Amino acid sequence: MSDEATAATGHEPDYLAQKGFRSWACTHDHKRIGVMYLIATHSFFLIGGILAMLLRLKLLTPGPALMSDHAYNVLFTLHGAMMIFLFIIPAIPSSLGNFFIPLLIGARDVAFPRLNLYSFWIFVVGIVITVASLLQPIDTGWTFYTPYSAQTASAVTALSCGMFLVGMSSILTGLNFIVTIHTMRAPGMTWYRMPLFIWGMYGTSVIQVLATPVIGITFVLLVAERLLGIGFFDPAKGGDPLLFQHFFWFYSHPVVYVMILPAMGIISEVIPVFARKPIFGYKAIAYSALAIGFIGFLVWGHHMFVSGMSTVASVIFSFLTFFVAVPTGIKIFNWIATLYRGSISLDSPMLYALAFIFLFIIGGLTGLFLGSLATDVHVTDTYFLVAHFHYTMMGGTIMGLFAGLHYWFPKITGRMLNEKWAKQAWLFIVVGFNVTFFPMFILGMQGMPRRFSQYPEKYQPLNILATVGSWILFAGIFIMFLNFVRSLRHGARAPDNPWQGLTLEWTVPSPPTVENFETIPTITDWPYGYGKKKRQAK
Amino acid sequence: MPESSALFGARASLVSGQVDAVFLFILAIAGFFFVLTQGLLIYFALRYRRKKGEPPAETPYITGNQTMEVIWMVIPSLLLVAIFAYGMFVFIKMTTPIPGATEVQVTASQFQWTFKYQDGRSAANELRLALDQPVKLIMTSRDVIHSLYIPDYRQKQDLVPGRYTYLWLVPKKTGTFDIYCAEYCGTGHSLMRATLIVMPLPEYDKWVQSERQKLKAGVQSPVERGKALFESSGCLGCHSVDGTPKVGPTLKGVFGRQVQLADGRTITADEEYLRESIVEPGEDLVKGFQAIMPPYQATLKDDDLAAVVAYLKSLK
């Protein structure tokens, strides 16, 4: 395939031309590293998804049927840990970020290509250790709360080491991207001419570098407590279990913005292209990304309103939490305003982008109930919370990722996707997602706690509905991946610029050559100049 | 507020209705923005849709509008402050000590609730309160973090080892209500449930009198003493006495039972087997169960141990 592509474009060989294990394992090419991350992270998406299907199957009945309570606890822990640490956090930054940051800013590679490769292999070693911990699978929940995680017989130590390495890889990648964005932009690409995906990736990288060390240290402390008996979190030895929660959420709250900012960046790219309109309020969207990143560091306590933290602290954290909603709201309004008087084509990337906005609005608005103190006390740690974060994480980040995958598939592979399949998959995913997760809001309002392997019978009808929804959702995801795999071979050959985009990646061949750009372009305008210029642009 | 709602369940405490009011207030605001944003999203996506194969129509070059951007920054901000303030107001009400409240000590352990009243009575997995009488729960955990959650009260509070946390309750409805553990605490988490029974004051007083009389009656039989020890040691967290499967084997009719062990042997559960299973539970593990029970060598001794064994023998 790649040989023909070379002949067709007449340029130097594309980045996929070289074959063999070594050509991948030792590559410094950001595009190949991106593709390797793409495959690694999406494998865990599929495994995590299958675990979720088993969980939903178990919850079809309220009693002890199908699997033991312990097995259920292990499954929900692995589902959460894999999805969060091995999929959602690295999925967009490490795969699409790696592939497209240099292409979007007019660079030949990232600032430190060799470090980029090391980051990937550190990630792989982390995965191997994590998988090794499955010999004695952990049952702590993905939040690893002490004292339970310090006492349970499962392989918390091994998993912590794996997570430590995955985190290290994440820090190095973030650092690499920050330097790349600062120093490698093509001549003429000022900060305000950067595509918004780059702004999103910039915000994400800063959070990764600042927050990830905290979770790394927390894992070290947890291992020290388990192996050496040092009581950082053990009240009998003068420690405090709440300290662990503060450490954990100091990382794990900002990290939800690591997940969402790149997805928002993708949406900001896709909407103008398919609406043929300039993005509405460029600066507001760019600054919102930074504001979300900054305020995100100050709200971790909203996970702990019922933990025994003082009332004063709860009130302050609740107040700050509502401020994250403001920049998020601005982005939503600006995307919708971009659609106004556009010429919208509903191709699959656009459909996923619209699904992102639709689902993320629900996720965002239900966050208000969790940010408000009185209502949080009732619905926290219930299915309401489970529904809320699936709407933001899956309805948000993963829909953004899907939009990006459909948008950039032609550029990455040189092939077009089957549009009919893509739309069918989209329909299944959107319907299945809502049937699965919307009932959980009501379950939570009625008081069903999360992480219950057996539950009171009154909650069964809505659980059956959610389980049926999960089958529809699974069918959609299956069709989508089938389309990806099938199109690699049978897809129509992709032109350089199938969507008539104005960002730089569309000026190079599909798939790009090893060096990306024959000559580095000089930038004279922002990348959103769609539509008829009546007024002077910025 | 009506006494119950299809969406939330019963409103059984003083604060239930107030929390629901905050919920509905947020729901109204969220509902408005939901309809506004989703409506515009769908309307624009359909109204400005391009037909298949059609070239893009001419679109206007709009890059922003400062007035509108300021409007949709300021108005939501003000509404957010209102939501925050209302939520805080009810939260503070919920967590403010009520003078003259009766105290109940709550101890959580994997996977059992123990409620201890001021006169020394205690009960496992059952809390009885009197209608309209404010109660202060003083709570702690013996092992990992748990969370006491009464959905019909809209109240929840974590129980943390090594410290006390509090919950103030004012029952406003008689009847039976569910208590769940809302913080994941291990294998038996989902079965760590208790019952809250609320009775009118006169009935409640009568119940307390009869309980006290039982307590005062003095000399307990070994079986009665064993039952009390069984409940106060947290055994009910994992072992049922009525045949329901839990984390550990049920102890209904355990005495004399043929027990299949994890190592393949089968033995008859006699007094010695029961004694050994309490002090060294890992030794003769029952087939199909995890070795997670702690040894009770240090806690249950001599007469106490004999009393518990006597109680277990009585479970027909």
C-alpha cells in the first residue's frame, strides 16, 4: 500500500514505508510512536470495555448469581484502572498528540524525538508490570483508598509500580510537548495563530508535568506503607487515611482536565471545518483551556465532602468548583455559535463532535448537583456519580477521541473510512450510551450506591435497562472498530485534504512523508479563515 | 414538599425535603440551559445542513461577538453563585449540632454496623429511633473506611478509623428505612446493610423499657452471652445465622454439619472445629471461601469462647 502511495504522490517515501520490527521499535518518528500508542491504548479500551460488559451482565440480577462478590470487585477495579490510566489519560495526548502536534505547528518532529521513544518504552514496561499484577488481581477500586489498599492481600504493590512508570512516561511526554510547542512552531505561527488543538494539548501537558509527580509519590508512600510498615496513612501509627485522599485527588482531579482538554481541542478543529465557519471566540476558547487547567488544581476537595473533612474546607472547595463551570460553559456556547449560519456537512467526524457537545452538556450540567454541597451529600458515591463521570469521560473525552479518529484516519493511514458504516456505528453508540447511562442518574437519585455487586431488588428494572443499553453500545463500538480494520485494506485512497481543512496537516500527503514538510511553511494567517471575509480578521 | 417523590423516594427526615428543594432548584436552572443549548445545537445542525454532494454555501466570516460572550459569561456565573449559596446554606443546616440530641455510638467494621445506645444497650445492623427526636451519631470505624448512607434521609457520612465523624438525624416519618455502606470497603461491601426503624415516641419508650429489663435480668445463659458476643465482635458482617449466603459460610445449623475443606478433606463441625475456626480461621478453611477472616485468639478467650461456641450450637 505504501509503495503505491509513494508512486502516486511522487514525493519521498511515506512514514509507513519502512517495514520490520526494528523500524518500529527503534523509531524516532513522532508519527510511528503515535501509532504505537494508538494501538497500545486502544487494546486496553477493548479489554476495559469487555470487563464493563461483564459487570453490566452481573448487574442484570440483584442476587449473588453469575460471579462472586470478590470477582465483581476485581472486575470493576480493573475496568476503572485500565480505562483511566492506560486508556483515557494517554489516548489522545500520546497517540493523536504525538502524531499531530508537529504536523499542526509545521515542525518535522517533536523537540526530543529520542526521549519520545523512551517515554513509549517506559509506558510499555509500566503496562507489563501492571499486567503482571493480574496474578493476584487488585480489588481496591481504581481510587486505591487506604486503609483498605494497605491491607488487602491483592497485588497493590506491583500495580503501584506499574502506575508509577506509566505516570513517568506521561510526565516526559508532557515535557516534550511543552518544549515542542514553545520552540518548534513554523515561522509566522504566533500563539494566536496556533490551532486550538495545540492550545488544548498545551494545557494538558502543563497539568501532566505538575500533577503527575504527586500521584507518583503517593504510590511510593503506599508501597512504603505496605512493604516497610511506615504508617503514613495508618491512624494507629499517627498517620491519616484522609491524607491519602487529598494526595490522590490532588492528582486525579486535575487529570480529568488532562483527559478533556485535548478532546475539546479536537472539537474546536472539527466544528469549523465541517461548518465552513471561523471558530467563534478563538481567544476565549484558548484562554478557557488554560483557565480550566489552572482552576482544576484548586478543586480536588469536592471529591471529599462526606469524607470527614471540615465544613469550612468543604464550603471553599464547593465555591471554587463552580468556577470551573464558567470556562467550560464558554467553550460550549462558542462551539454552538460557530454552527450559526454555517454550511454544515454531517460527515462522521462532525457527527461525533456534535455527540460530544450533546453528551458533555449533560455531563456538565449534572456536575452542578455534585458541586453543590447539600445535594452532593445525597448523590455522591451513588450511581448518579457513576452516570455523571461516564457522561463527561466517555460522552466527552471518548466522543472527542472518536471524532479525532474519524477526522484524521485518512491522514494517518492514507485510506478513507466507510462513511455508511461510520454513521451506523455512531447511531448505535449514541443511542446505546444514553440507554446505558441515563437510567443511572435516576438510580443514584433513588439511593443506589456504586460498587454494589448485590443490590436491593427495587433497583432492578433500571439496571436491566442499563444492561440492555450496554449491548447496543457494544455493538456500535464493534462496528466502528470493524470499519477501522476493514478500511486499512479496503478503504478508498485518501486525498491530501479530504475535508478541505486549513490546518497544516492537510497540506502534506496522506499518509505524510517521514520528514512531514519538504520545506517548512511560513504562516501568514490563523487556520480558521473559512467563509467570506467581510471584516478585517485579527 | 410532599412526603415522598417517585424520583427520590420517601422524604423521611427533617432535611430530606430541603435537599430535594435544592435539587429541584438546580434542576430548573440546568433544565433551562439544557433546553437552550441542546435546542440551538440541534436546530443549527439541521437548519444549516448542507445536502449531500452540494458544494459548501457561502458563509459569513464571524469570529466572535464581545457583547454576547460577556453575557454568557456573566449570567451563568451569577446563577452558579446562587446554586453554591443555596447548597451551602442547607449543608450547614445539615451539619450544625442540634442541642439536646440523643447520642448513639456507631462502629463500622467489615461488614457490620454496631449501634450502641447511651444506656449501654447495643445492636448489630439495626438502629431504632423515636419520631421527631433529634439524634447525634458519633461514628468511627474499626478497620477501613465505610460510609453510613440513608437514602430516604438524603444523608451520608464516611466513618474513618482513628477519628470520630458525626451525623445529625431528625426522623420525620415512622417506618423501616434502608442503611447502606456507600464507601467501598471490601468483599462484602454490597451486603453491609442495616435497618433503621422509626417508632412514635410512646412506643419507642416502651421498647427501650423492655430492652433494659432484659439487660437487667442479670444472669445470662451461655447462649445469650454468646449471642451478644457474636454480635459485638462483628461476626454478622460476614456470617449470617439465617442461611443467607454472605462473604463467609452461613452458621445456620453449622453444628454437626459435614464441612468440605479447601484442601479436600471433609470434617464434621464439632465443638473443637468451631473453636479452632474462631481462633485460627486460616487452618481449616471451608471450600469456596477466601481466607480473609482475622484470627480471634486475642479477643475471645476462655468463657467467652465457650459462650460463642454454645451460641453457634444453638443455631438450628
